[in-house]
Amino acid sequence: MKKTGTFLFLTLLIITIVGALVLVNKNQDTRKGASFANTKLMLLPNSRIDKAVGEVVPVKIHFLTESGAKVDGVQTELCWGSHLKLDESGIVVNTQNGFDSNPIIVIKDNCVTLVATSKLAADKLKTTGEVFALNFKALSEGEGSITINKESSMVTGDNSASALDKEIAVTAVENTT
């Protein structure tokens, strides 16, 4: 009986040690989806824009972070109605705020995906400012919204607490008409 108890105890001890080693070596990311700060993406002017057919409808994309988070990258998707037209020549990235002069621009089906990154040092990054200026052309009479797709927008920034965690959550958007 003593040998059976000892054997059972040793078997249980070995299983416990192996289980502990498996758990220690398993990578777990409990912060998946977490952001270190929040920001708002805005279209300015955020009030009604009245223009005649053929005129330029100017809109600017701005960011405004909370808690002093400094932005080094913005990706956003903008959509509009069929009464407006936008081509790449009507999109200008704001290099004065440190964004690279060669942004990624993809226009498809009255939507544009825009990506701008900054090459500035962390102490030179901004907490608020303009990213893009867009010049739409009014094609026909009509009224509609120009909207930021919050779900497909991302903002990154300098996080002094972690070199890996750079996501700034887009918690609000402000559109225009």
C-alpha cells in the first residue's frame, strides 16, 4: 500500500510540474485591443458648407487627443455622396505638422482611405492638428454628408510607457454636411 501511495504522489507531482511549465511558457496577451490614449477625428468646417456647382468644397481632417498623447500616424476612411468628386490632386497632407509628404491614398466608390505617418522625433509630435486638406468639386446640386468611418480609422502615437503599445483609440468623429 505504501508503494502505491508513493507512486500516486510522484505521478501527481510530475503532472503538476509539467502543467506549470506549460503555463509559464505560454504567451498570453491580456491587453489585446487596449489603447494607451483616446483621440477625436474631425472634419472642419464641421458646419454646413454651401458651394455652387463647379466650385471647390474644402474640408480638413483634424485630430485632437486626450491626456497629451502625441500622434505619429493617422489612417482614416472618408465617404461622400455622388454630388461631389475627389481625386488625388485634391488631397494635400500637412507636412508642417510633420507628416510624410508621400501619404497612402486609395479612392474607390465615393470613399477614400488616407494614411499619413510622421518622421518627427517624439518630442516634436503634436497632440492636435491638421492631417489632410481635401478639395472636393461640387458636381451637381444636392446635400449630403462627408463622413469619417470610425471603425476603419486608426491613430498611433508615441507612448513613453511602452515602445510596443502605440495605439490611440478613435473614440469620436465629427463629420460635415
